[in-house]
Amino acid sequence: MEKRHANATTCKHCRRVIVRAVLEHGRRKTDVAEEFGISVRTVHKWIRRFAMMGSAGLSDKSSRPNHIPRQYAKPDEVLQKAVLELLHSPPGNSGYSRTTWRLRDIKECLEKRGILASLSNISEALRRAGYVWKKARVVLTSTDPEYQPKVQAIKTILANLEDYEVFFSIDEFGPFAIKMRCGRSLQSRGTTRIVPQWQRSKGSVIVTAALELSRNQITHFFSEAKNTEETIRLLELLRREYRGARRMYVSWDAAPWHSSKKLKERVVFLNEWAEQDGAPTISLLPLPSCAQFLNVIESVFSGMARAIVHNSDFDSVDAAQSAISSYFRERNAYFIRHPRRAGNTIWKLERHPSTFSEAGTFKDPKYR
């Protein structure tokens, strides 16, 4: 006996009777449907199948769908991280003969990595990350042909960092002029804070600083210029401050004064004297070119700018420097008390935790 489908209202024999009643005996379809307790639409279906396939068309068909929708990634943090990691390297590294990414290229590349996502979800993930295709001036992609090896070297060292090793993210902030600045603040109704377009500058400030990633501590001083001498000054300061360590890794962007011949010669000299001085040896780990968004200290600078620089009206350069130093002291003290808690647990003005990530967008263009 032929097995009947669980959802079927008629058997194969009944279907033959239905078809014969209409086609051979000329009975009305509505009468046949009423007699068998089925709809007229069902009568039409069996007659149509019989006309197309004969008796075989009266058998039950599988209820398995012809197309099973694939599970697509939602526009959450997982998809957002995957998309940003992809955007940070040029399309040529993924086999595309293009200078800029397209949505369909991103979708195809993610599928090769085992991540299924619709174009709309990828676009939404980008929007939630704060990026839109119109903002061409926001640089997300490095043009360095050795992007992946440089990033992988940093990730490997950070993953295997020993207690006697320290890792620094180094950069300079500024110069920025000391004058009345725009920003959001509490104001009474009917009044608006006025910032003159043309102002006499009271001076300028450059902050040279290093962020030690494992302890989340900032070392900084104020410079007159961005040059090799100031970078060497910072390295020597870090050697003295972290004298108990055996090795210090230094990561910075591709600024000319970070890769000058004089700087490299000084690093070689300091390393030769490291054992006599009881100081750590220095290993340079430059970031890929045009990849300031991967420099972790940029997040700290952006948070400091939101808290100290924007909406400010300092009387002098000394007042501005004092406020910046106070900000860093409070931040360092907090992370000494809470060494396992980093990022935006209390320092909500910092957009990202102070942890290196290939999907990082530490440089906030609004607060630089």
C-alpha cells in the first residue's frame, strides 16, 4: 500500500476518481469538490497534474522546500569587526584589481572567509561603525604592501608578551592653538555661546606621549616641535622609567621622524649600552603606512581632546598644559587601581578600549 503524505486530504485512488469524474463523466468541479470535502482549487490542482504528468502526477510530492534560505550574519559587532578588518587592507591584497572597496567585493571576500552576509547587513554594519560611502576623506585603508606582515608581527608579540616586556604605542598630538574653541556645553534657554571666527592665538601645544598597553599608563611631555630629537627624548625617558624591564617594544606610525637614520643609529647605541645601564633593549615595530587608525594611543588623544581641548578657553599655554597633565594623571591613577579594566569603563570619552585590534579605528577625525 502506498504511503500517504501526512498533510494530504486525499489518497491516490481518490484523486483518480476525482479526475475521471471531471474529465470522463463531465461532472462540475464544484460538485466533485463538495462530494470529497476538498476545495475547488484542489480539484484544479489534480486535474492539472494529471494533464502534465499522467498517473504519476497524482502521487504525493515531498514537502521539502526547493530553496532553503542561508543563515546570514546580522549587522552586529561580529560582522562589523570582520568588515573593518577587511577594509583596513587594500583590495589588491584580497585579489581585486581595484583601489577602493565595493559592497559586493566585501560580500564576496567575507564569503571566502566563511562569513555569509547580505549587502544590506554589510551596509548597516558600516553605518553603525560611523562610516558612509560619501565620506571619502575618512581614510580607512592602508596602501602599505606589507600591511599584513606588519600587523601580524604586532599581534604575535602582544599575544606572547612576557612580564618583563613592555609594549608602547607612541604618537604626538598637535600642534593646536590655544584659543576659545567650539563644543557642546550646558547653556540656559534663549542663549547661545559665541565663539569668534577670528581670534589671536595665545600660543600652541604639542603633546608627545607613549601608552604602555599592558598597564594602560601614559608617559608624556610637551614639545616645541615634532622631530627626531623629541622622539629620542621620549625613548630615553621610557628607558629610565621602565628600567626594570628587559625589552621594550615601540609601535608608531610612519611619520618621517619615526624612521629617520639618526633615530635608528641612536636606538642601536642605546641597545649596545642596555646591559651596562640596566635598561631594556628597544625593538621598533612600525605600523603600516597610512594606518594611523591602528595606533592605540590615538583613542586616548581623542578622549583627551573631547574632555580638555574642545569647548575650552584657556588663559595661557601653561593653563592648557596643566589641564592636559592633570587629565593623564587621573587616567593613570585609575588604571593603577583597576589594572584589569581598560578602555571606556570610566573614561567614556575614549571611543575604544586601549587594546590593539586589527579592526580598531582609534583615530577619531572629529577630535584631532
